[in-house]
Amino acid sequence: MIRKKSILISGAGGEVGSELIKTLANRENINIITLDTHPITSQISNKISDQITGNILDKNLLDQINLEYEIKEIYHLAAILSTRAELSPDIAHDVNVNGTINFLELALKQSRSQAKRIKFFFPSSIAVYGVNNNKVCTENEYLNPITIYGANKLYIEKLGLYYSEHYNQLSNNKDLIDFRSLRFPGLISSKTIPSGGTSDFIPEMWHHIKNHKHYDCFVDENSRLPFLAMPDAINAIIDLMNSGHSDIKSRIYNVKSFNPSASEFYNLISQIFPESKISYTINHVRQKIVNSWPNDIDDQLAQEEWNWSAKYNLNETVNNYLLV
Ligand code: SER
């Protein structure tokens, strides 16, 4: 049987997945296969060759995918986000860790059968950090997450390095994968309102103010996190995955653009929607999580190793992306 050459995307129906598919479908002349627990919406289903509805924890399903496809690259986006993960840490661990290990194993089998390292993209997060004051974090400091989500992401980063550099090191078998990861800050999309995340207050604020002219914010007005506009997040994934092997020395990178506080973001967008109003009803657990994340990160490593730079600053994000 000839296996179909493909790119595999898990969590494809999520807000990053759907935008990534649109961009990849325009650029790459290769089959895109998706795996998601829900059917993919009609706007992107026509860009996909095979849509598989199923769970990343289903090893039989992954074995079947392994037999049927020659997978050239994997984008493993399926995850339970930070706030939702705190509601059921055991399920979060299962999906975010065990599900990802299933995918790392799939990548390894594909690397073996193709005799080349399969590129594996993993979205990590600023949730890997744990800081209690206003630190600007570089990649190797303050790795003390207070959430199960952050702990899961940090562990998978370590496994990704292991599968890329040292897997099964006592044996002669030297099959490895090519793991590449971005520690995403909050993301803001013009298309979707995220759910289950802790950085959701900025994108929720935009969509609620635009559509309903009121937003009840779940963290205080001084809450400040780093952010990226969705097109920059997608470009970052594509640039990272297209960079040459010799450029990718560190494998795990911070990326960011702007970092307004909740009130600074509100002040900016209320100039566009002058009749808007904001209120603050603080959720203390979500506030504690936000306070544990850095209010800025340093992305110099990505600039140095693969020439990363964000195109959209805060004003451009609002005026040339969200409003367009
Ligand atoms: N934006 C994500 C969240 O808030 C963090 O990676 O859960």
C-alpha cells in the first residue's frame, strides 16, 4: 500500500488550528489531515484532504493513521487550556501529557519508517513560568508553573528535547524526531473568542466591546500579559517550521509583541467604540494565575536563531487587523 504524503494537525478546529490550516493550504501543495474530537467547520473543511474525528488518546486510531499516511510534519495543537485544566487536572494531564506522548511516539514511528527526522510543532505557553513580580522572562528562568497546564507544557518541552536529542540513548537505535516549540503569550484573533484560557480577558474584551459595548472583566485593571496577534502567531509557527536544521539550536522559544494592561487595552479600544463600558468582577483564582505569569517575555533567542519578528504592534493589531 502506498501511504499518502501528508501533514497532520491535531486540535485542528481550535482557534490556532483553523487559521493555520488556511495559511498552510495556500502555501503547501500537500495533503492536510486533521484530527479533532469535533467535526471541522465548513469554512476550512474544503482545505483538508482527510478529516478524522477522534481522540488523541485513542492509540488504535493513531496506529491506523501511522499505517495509512506518510506524515511529513506534525502540528500537535490539541490541548486543554489553563483555566479549564484547573477544573479537572486529571483530564488535563491525560490530554496534555499522555495525548502528546502518543503523538511523539507517532512522530518517532514515522521518522523510523521514512529514515528522517519528522518535524513536530508543539505550542507551549507562558504558563510554564511562575513569577511573583514583574519579571521579563528569558527561556531558562523562573520555570515554576503554578497550574497543571503550565506543568504539563513544561514537561512536554522536556520530552520534546529528549525525543530530539537523547531518545533511547543506551541502544544503537538512533531514531529521533525534530521537535520545535513556541511559548505563546496570549493570542488575539479577529475571528474567534477563545474559551478556557486565562489570557482570554484581552480577546474577550475586544469581541464583547465590539459586539455588545460592554465587558465584565474577570481580572483587575492592572493585569498585564504579553500578547501576539493571530497572524503573527501563525507566521511564527510557519517560520519556525521552515527554518533550517542548523538554525534551530534551542528548539523552544518565546515569541511576543505587545503587553497592554487590561485598562490600557480598554482605553485604546473605547476610542473606537466611544459608547462602550467596562466593569471588573474579579475571579480570584484566574487573577492569581495571571499574576503568576510574566507580564513580559524576552524573545531575543527567536530573533537570533531564526530571525523572528512580530509584524503587528498593539496599534496595528487593533487598526490593521482586528478592525479590518
Ligand atoms: N493562552 C493560554 C491560556 O490562557 C495560555 O497558553 O490558557
